[in-house]
Amino acid sequence: MIGRIAGRLLAKQPPQIIVDVNGVGYEVDVPMSTLYQLPATGEPVTLHTHLAVREDAHQLFGFATEGERTLFRQLIKISGIGARTALSVLSGLSVAELHEAVRGQDGARLTKIPGIGKKTAERLLLELRDRLPKSAVAVSAGGAASEAGDIANALAALGYNDKEVQWALAKLPGGITVTDGIRQALKLLSKS
């Protein structure tokens, strides 16, 4: 599995980019939310990735944040939702907006995304309701709240329940980086 890629951004051809890693150009499909955060071509770039291996292709998907990748992985686990549809969802809504839509069971918000009809929106809301950590659902899109959301998503992906995630987040100091936050939260949770 390829979990992260770092290199030089060669080209942007939405929804695909090419990242040069030591002379090898990797084609990476990204949601629009990630595309908007990318540096100019020729600049260094680092992405969290998900490798999808199918019978006829190996596809690499890239994300600016761990939260986006975690949500992408939750989406593709849903019956009838493929990688392209998951990218559309992440292109149409930020992680925080999707969490908000799920919490409010707002299907109308999802149907505004191209390729998502009423039945698909209902299925997404139903399936994601129990899969998304409630602590991450309340997270907003900016600053420290975004970092807290990424920490919460990482802990949930590691199998911690919502109560444990909320407890660990409450114990972390403000302004902590995502990496340090995950590390400290894991220490706290291992002692409890």
C-alpha cells in the first residue's frame, strides 16, 4: 500500500495530477478540495494517498489531509459508491460540511453534488451516520478545529470509539499539530 507520496508537482489536469518522485511520475487522482490547496507546478508537494487495486487498473488517490483520506475510505466502503463518486462528494463538500450534512441528515445538500441522486444521498446519510465519529462531526473547517478533526479522524480510524476520542481531545493542549496530537492522544489512551 502506498500511504503517502512526496515529490515535485509536474502537472495539474483535474481531477488528476502528476507527481515526480525521484524521476518517476505518479498519476494521482485528487478531489477538487485538494487541488485548490496544491502549490504551483514545479513546487514540492506531499499527499496522503490511497491505492485502489482492481483487476484492470491500479489507481492512486491523493488527499491534502488525513481527514479527507479517512472519509474517502469510509465512502468507498458503502455499497454502490465507487472511487469516482467518493471523489465527487469530497469535491462538492469539505470534510466538515459532509460531517454537518450527516449529523443533520441533510440529503438536499448531497443531491447538489453532480452524480448524487436522492436515493444515493439517502444511502450515504444512513451508512455514514454510524461510521463517522461524532466528535469529528462538529468540527469546523479552519485552523485548530481542522487539526482537532484530523486527530479525531485518525483515532477513529485506529478503532477508538467516540467517547475515547472526545476524552483524548479534551486532554490535548490548544494549538497542537496533528502529528503531535495523535502521538499524545495515543499515549493518553494507552494509559487509561
